[in-house]
Amino acid sequence: MNRNFTSILALILVGLAFGFLTGCSSSSSMPPPPPTIAITATSGSGQKANVGDAFTNMLVVTVTSNGTAASGVTVTFTPAPGPAGQSCTPSATTATTASDGTASITCTANSTPGAYSVTAAATGATATASFTEGNTAPRVFVFYVNGLENSASEGPVYYGVAGAVGFDLSGNVLGGEQDYNDGQNGFPSPTYIITATGSSMTVNPTTGTGTLVLNVSASNPNVGVKGIETFAVQFINASHALITQFDGSATSSGSFDLQTATSGAGGNFAFTLSGIDIAGFPFAYGGVFSNTGGTIQGTYDENDAGKALVGNTLTATDNGVGADVYGRGSITGFTDPNQGNEPISLVYYIVGPEVLRIIDIDPDDTMAGSAYGQGSVTSFDSTVLSTDVFGILDNTEDQLFAAAGQLVAANTAAGTFSATFTGEGDDDEVGTVMATGTPGGLTGNYSFSNTVPGYGSMTGVTGLGSIHTLGLYATDPKLNLLDPNNTTAANLGAALVLELDDFAQGTGIVVPQGTIASDGSDLNHSYGFGAQAFADNGSFPVNPGWEFDFVGQGTFASLVFTTGTGGPPTPVDLSDPYASFVPGTPGEYTAVPIAGTAAAPDAAGRYAFRPATPFAVGPVGGAQGPTVDFTVVLYEAGPGLVFSIDEDAESQWLGTFQEENASSLKAMHVKRGPLFKSQAKPKR
Amino acid sequence: MRHSRFISSTPLIAGLLTGLLLAILVVPLNAEDSDSRYDVSKEVTLSGTVSSVLRKPAPGMIWGSHLIVETVSGRLDASLGRFGLEGKGALSVTPGQQIELTGIMKTVRGKEVFVVRSVKANGITYALRNEHGIEVSPQARERAAEKGVTL
């Protein structure tokens, strides 16, 4: 019995063992497929945070296995720093997925502004997920200049720069980016990175005069001085400054404005651009366009080396700013009608919803300019102009003229699109003074399209030298064209202009004029001022350029203008790389005194510094340096804004005096500069 | 289109006659400044001998470099512009040299000046301004040369 039982049990066990083994054999020969692990960025991409701050939303990924949420999977988060070092610090480098398949971290922006990515990799997944994030600076200023570069290989050539620089709340430069273009002469874009190291801005909070240093050496060590660009700045208020390059590598004038938006360039705009075309000749554009969802449509005029083509159809694409944290966007599809519709690549930096600084970034042509919003106005008629003042300046590589004046529109009416004007103006063309403020001596007609909002022209202009035809492009009547963040001032609007005659292609603005005190007492204020000047070819052939620029601060008191309030030294920076002041000696001069007494204004708000006294600049370069007397005329738009024009045989300029807001300056969050030293010697 | 424009040379005799006629007709009494427009329809071609090369203007002259040229009708102030003697491919002439000038006569600051659009010297034509009087920069010269076009 026992033996039989034992045998049966053994057979059963053998059978079980056989069955088990064959089963195993069957299993190992047909393994199940591995699960497909996938990872996606669920939320948290596209955020922006100030440097040092955590992003508001978590960076969340979802991991699936064969399409089903996978729990317990390890996810590794890895920031990929941008070229300036911008990145974020994750709360953890790894996270494990929960039952719903999600894993998340927080991330804290590091100290460098800029866009970058954070990748997330799941164990077992072949692909990664990516987040695009951006670190922003608490305060960003957008700047642009254009002028004359001192090219070592090509001699003096037109150039333009546009960019944005970010600051912390203590006034330290955190970084930035810029586009620089001198049109086939060695320094075209791509974008240069402004690094925090080696960059700075110091400003005297009393005068508003300061120095901005931008280090772009990592991108291009050949611009500025070994990649260090120095600009003289003259703040008008805490959000606006005049600016000129101040390092001898180039000289130029422009604007430096607080940025109030970094995206959204939509709406209706008027614009002007000026520069050098693909053939090396000066050219300029003006027009109007609408930007709806990135589709740009409009009408524009071109003057290319004296050949004007008007009424061109503008069709282009605004590619937006993407992940850029400095409000840098691009426009494609803009073309040059005078060059077979050669495409022109444009980049813009957003100052605010209604102001764009624009630069042409092609390697063989270059331009700089601005676009200004038209606000909610949908139809611009003859009432755009009333009593206005204007200033027009030629491109520095063009024929060289400056003009300013007052115009008084007549026969205007709502719904009427054409009218006439009279007025008076001053005009200096290559040293030949063609008009000197003859009351009633300026006449002309103007009109706006009744179908293309704000697109117009001035025709039959007489009394302003060779200027007979201008393109006229209306802007938002509530927008300050020179100080876009300051909309409480008077003189808002009215239009941009483009010279359309065949002798030159200057650009300018027309702004409304307010009430003018007959004795000039309404100018008794502190002003920041500056000008872009053309002179008689410097110290050619040793220094063959012809431009100088200056910015500074001064005060009017009973028609007497002086720089500085406590006597010398004075806060004026004069950029003269072509030795127009000290023969044979180029220089970047600080603390240059300027003084003069103007005659009381005429009824048009025109002040003349001669014959009362000249507008005396100097001594330049020290007490023994020359003092140069200029014949300067002012046209007052109002106490807040005054145009200046120099009309000498050896020079001409167009500039502005802009009333300073002293309390605003004192509250500026910028590094305070040292008190002004004694008259500086040339830096070169 | 601008680049394909050729500046045709004028026979010497025509230039001399034109210069003589110009000397008779274009010098007005109490001359007022012309505007800055370059009226190509008034263009003439003159021949003469260079007496001076002024790399910088003398007092009272318009900006840029100048040639003082002796023509059959007298001495001529020929304006070459800012770029006339500057950069690669610039005009190179010396006193005593025979040249042919194409341009227009203008009154600037009360003085007669011949605004030169092109100079023919040593068999080479140098373009200094375009048909609108816009000065040809060294960069424009260089780009035209690279593309094989004549300004």
C-alpha cells in the first residue's frame, strides 16, 4: 500500500514538474513587448519670471506607459542655460510620477535675463519633454541710435544700433541684447548679447547726465572699443534719456526709453526708416500699416538716392517676439521697390504698445527708425495739423540738411482731408542756409488719404529751401513721439515726415505747438538737450568724417542759456571722433560748457541765438581748447519741448531741448555717478 | 536701374562750345542761391586743365573736395563732394592734368560752382554723384565694382 501510494505521488509530482517546466519553456520563448514610456510637458512652459524669482506655475510632466498613466517613474529635470548663462534652479533634479502619471518641480530664475529651456527625461522613455522659460529684468530700457561709424577699413559709414538692456532695482545691468548694422562693412547682426559683466550705467541724479557701458565683446569684439560700447546718456525723467555713442568708434544720436511691454506689436502704426541701401546709397521709407495677428498691410513711400516711389503696397509678416524676454521681434516680407523688391529683414524692439524701434539687419543694407501707433483713430483728416512745429534731419550719409519751423494749417475741418498751411522755417543744406525764419514765408498744401488711415503728403512746399514734397504719416494724437512714456506733457502726436524730393531723404516729426510766452519766460526751466550735427568733413583727410553729437543738461533763465547750475564744470558730453572741434585731434569730451543768450521769440516761437549772442560751445578739451560759436535757432513747441537747428556754413544740426523732471530723476533707481570732474581731456 | 546708367562722353569741341556758352549765359547778376536739386537736364560737359586740387574746401566754398580747373571760358570751381577724393577707386588727378567734367553750374552762397557728376581723366570716367546729385560714397563705388555695374 505504502509503496503504491508513494509511486502514485511521485508520478503526480513528476507530472506537475513537467507541466511547470513546459509552461516555463513556453513563456520564455514568447516574451510580452516592453511598455512604451512617453513623457510630455503638461503645463508650466512659456512662463516669465523676474530674475531671482520662482516661476509662478510648476513645471509639470505626464508620463505614460503604453498610453496609460505610469506611476513611480523617475523623471529628471535639466535646465539648458542660454548663451548669456540664463537658467533656473530646479527645486529638485528628479521627481517620481504619482498615480496620475504626473511629476512636477518648481524652478527659480537665476540672475541672468533671457530665454532658455528645461528638459525632462523619464526613465525608459526615448524622447524628452521640453519647457521654454524666460528670466526677465525688473527694468528694461530700449535704445536705438544711428549715425556715423568710424570704420577702420571703410572710413566713415552709416550705422544703426537697436537693443534692450535690463537692470535690477539697484541699477545694475543684468544683461541685454542688441542688433548692430553698418551695412556690409563688417558688423552686421545677428543679435549681440550684452553681458552683465563689464556693463554698467552711472547717472548723476541731479543733472541726469550719465554713462552707459555695454559689453558685447563675447558676441563681437570689433564693435565699440574691443567690444565695449560706451554711450553718453542724458536723462529727461526716470523713463527717458537722450543718448549718443561716446567711445570714438562711432558717433550717433538716439533715444533710451523704459520698456512697458514685451509683446504685442499689433494695431495701426506710422513709421519712418532711414539708412543705406544695398548699392551703398542713402535711402529712406515712410508709411502706415496695420498689424493684425502678425499680418502687416499698409502703404509706404520710398526715397532711394533721390528716386521717390510713393504709394507702394506693404505686405509683410510680423513674426512676433517668441520667447525673447527683451521684446525683440522680427518682420519679414518688407521690400525695396527701387531695387526690384529686394527683401529687407527688419527687427524691432518694443518700447511699449505704441512704439517700436526698428533696425534693418541685412548684411548689405542698413536702416534704423521707429514705428508709432495710431491709437484708436480710424480716420485722419486735415485736423491732424493745426499749429505745429517740425524738425527734419537728413541721413548722415546723405546730402546733409537740417530744417525746422512752424506751420499753421488753414481751412481744416473734420471730414475734410486736404488743407493748406503757412508758417516760417529754417533750412540749412550742406552749409548753405536756404531759409531763415521769414514769417509767412513757408507755404504749402497737405492731404491725408480718406481710405488709408493717416497716409498723407505735403506738396507744393515753398520757403524751405529744396524741400518741396514730404510724405506725411499721422500718429496717435495722444502719443508723445519723443518721450513715449510721458503722455502728461503737451505736444502729443501729430505726424512723421519723409523728404520725397530728389535731392535728399531726410526724416522728421511734426508736433502740436502750445501757447508761447512772448518774452520767452516759459523756457525758464532745466532741460536735457542734445543734437546730431554734420560738419564740414572734420579734419579730412586724416579724420574724414563729418558728424559730431552731444547731450547735456542746462538751464534757461530769461533767455540766457547755461549748462550746469553751479558754474563749471558742466554736464555736457561732446562726441567728436572726426576732429571737428580740435583740428587733427578726435576726442570724446566731457564737461564742455555751452552758453548763449537768445533773442525773445517771434510770434511763431522762433528764438535766435544770433544776433544776441552765439550759441558758444567750449572751451573744448580743456581751458586752452577752442570755443566754437554756432548760429542756433530754436522753435518752441511748448515749455516741455523745443527744437534746435544750427545753420552755419560749416555745420548744421537738429536737436531738442526737453524739460527735465527733477523729482523723477532723484527717484531713479540707477547707480549714482560721481560728481563731475574738472574739464576732461580727450579720451583718445 | 541706377547702376546701368552710363555717362556718355561728349566730343571735345562740343564741350568747349558748351563751356563758352555756359560762361556767357549762366552767370547771373546778383545771383541767388540755387536750391540743392540737381537738374540733370541742365547738365553740360566741360574740358579743362587742373590748376589746383583742394582736398578740403577753401573758405566760402561748399563742403567737400574741389578742383580748380582752367577752361577756355575761365577758371572754374568744381565741387567733387565729400567722397570725390576719398576711399578706394577715388578720383586721382594732379595739377596740369587735362580732364573732362560733366555736371551743372549752380550758384551757392552767391558764388558760381560747377557741381560735378563725373570726371573723365586718363581715359577713366569717375562717377561722383548719381543723376539726382546724390554723392557716390566709397561703399557705393565698391559695391558697383563688385557687381560690374557702371554708376
